[in-house]
Amino acid sequence: MSRQNVELVRRLHEAFNRRDAETFLELLDPDVEWVPMMARLEGAVYRGRSEVERWMAGLDHDWVELRTEPREFRDLGDVVLILGSWHARARTSGLVLDSEPGAWVAHVRDGKVVRQETFTDRAQAFVAAGLQRPA
């Protein structure tokens, strides 16, 4: 089942990058907990598909571009650790964040993502994924 979890999470990131909200939301559990980068910094969590949908719809307000660039998916059973980077360009300031280190920890249950959290510190991501140090 865990290989299917990796594929599910890969499809989730692809749908996000295409801004395919329908596919993206379909891959999430109805009670998903979603912690993108800015929410993590603010200590916030988006709960449920409707909050995640509002978050996704609001991205274009602040960002001209915002995409994940996953390079490695680590199969940890019901948890998938994704390592890569992200690229963003702010709408107002034009600030470009290119190839910033990124890591995501996705928890999967019954073929849906029930929680995903974004990290800019990979060591924190490894701990959140249940690993004590990078393997």
C-alpha cells in the first residue's frame, strides 16, 4: 500500500502545481489538516477541504508563481517524506524565491492525504516523519 501512498502524494503535488483544484481536493481526506509554509510560520492549520480550497484560491492574490519541486519521495509506510525545493514570485514586491529548500511530510490513510506539513528545515521534516536524522 505504501507505494500507492507515494504515487498519491506525487499526484497531489502535480495537481497543486497545475492549480487543478478539483483533482487536488479529491486527493485530500475531507477532514485533512493542511500546514503550508506561511501557516507553519504563523502556527496555523487549515482544517478540512473547504479551508484548503480557500487557501488555494487565495494564492494568486499574493503570488504570481508558487510551485513545489519535489525531487525525492521516501516511502515510510503511512507517511511520505518529500524532499525538494519550491519556487515563488511575489505579486506585489516581485521578490523571487528560487530553489529554496523544501520538505513536506504527508500522512496517508485509506487512499487520501489526511495531513501535510511544509518545512524549510529538513531536519525538522525528518523528525516530523518519525526519523531521528536524515537516512
